[in-house]
Amino acid sequence: MQTLRRDRPGARVELDYHGPFDLLIATILSAQCTDARVNKVTPEVISRWPTPQALATADPARVEEVIRSTGFFRAKARALIGCSGAITGRHAGQVPRTMEALTALPGVGRKTANVVLGVAYGEASGVVVDTHVARVCRRLGLTRHSDPVRIEADLMALLSRTDWIFFSIAMVLHGRYVCLARAPRCHACALSFDCPSRGRTAAPGRRRPHRDRGRD
């Protein structure tokens, strides 16, 4: 953990947001899409539907049109409208602050909930497990699992709770820019000294990246 903190001392999410609702929208849109693309789309979503109340009553076809470039736009539009309706009806228009309440929203799974709780609220509720984190942690030998829920359980048992938020962000960035899926940059990796997969062309994470299961 000390090595990771030295390597990425200012680690932050690359999604642009101005509050919990913005971040929730951006995280839902980020599934199977680059953060750069999401950062171009989220401002228009917020501009047209600035509150959960507004988005809850939006025309699905209009939402689909705005978010089309992020991919899976029909499913994402349903998720955005559905979770906005639940936030409006159950939580007085405020994005909830607990894992239980967030994952009860339509279209929101543990990964999205962990991002919102950790980044927007500073609540260490768990560890974000996306395709990058899953790949890197298997290569590092921190888990043998491929299921995100089981990977998260392994990481929560290994790490201090005070490290969960930083680790989540830093690991996503490490997988995105260093421990790449097809050609890991071991020569540039600060963690390579202790990595059992260093220099291997068929490392544990070299299998085809899984898609996050469930609603994330």
C-alpha cells in the first residue's frame, strides 16, 4: 500500500462531477465506456435534467438520444430514469448515503454504490471492483476469483478500511494506464517487484476481461 500511495499520491476519479447526483449519473454511464466520453455526455444530461425529479419524468427516447454515444444507451436510460424516480419517491430527491439504499435503486449495483459512497461522501463501504481492478488484483495474486463480489470480499479482508477508497481509485488508474489487459507495462510498474505475474505474457489476468455482472 505504501508503494501504491507513493506512486499515485493524488489519485482521483477521472469522471467529472459536481455532486452525488452528477457522480451517480456519470458512473452509470461509464459502464463499458471511457471516462472521456462520459465526461462529454454527463454535462448535457445535467443541463437538460438537473435534478432527480426532472430526470425521473424525462422522455426515455430523449434520454436515449443524449446518451447514445456511451453505448448500451437503452439500458442506461432505463437505469437513469428508474433510479431518479426511486431517489425522488423514497429519498426526498437526495442520493442516499448507504450501500443498502443505493443498491436498492434500479440500475445500481455494488460497484456504482461504492464509487458514489467513497468519492462523493467519503464513506468507505467497500472496494470498487471493475474490470481493471479485477485484472490487476488477479495478476498481483490478491485474489483467485473472477466474480466481482468475491474479489471485493478478498480485498476487504486484506486491506485496512481506511485504505479502501484510495485503493479503489488507484487500482482503477493503475489498470487503465500501466497494467494493461493485452500488454502490461511491467517495466513502468511500481508494483512489479512483488508481482508474481511480472514479465509473463500469459499472466493470470491475461484472460479476456470479464464484464461486471449484475446491474453495473
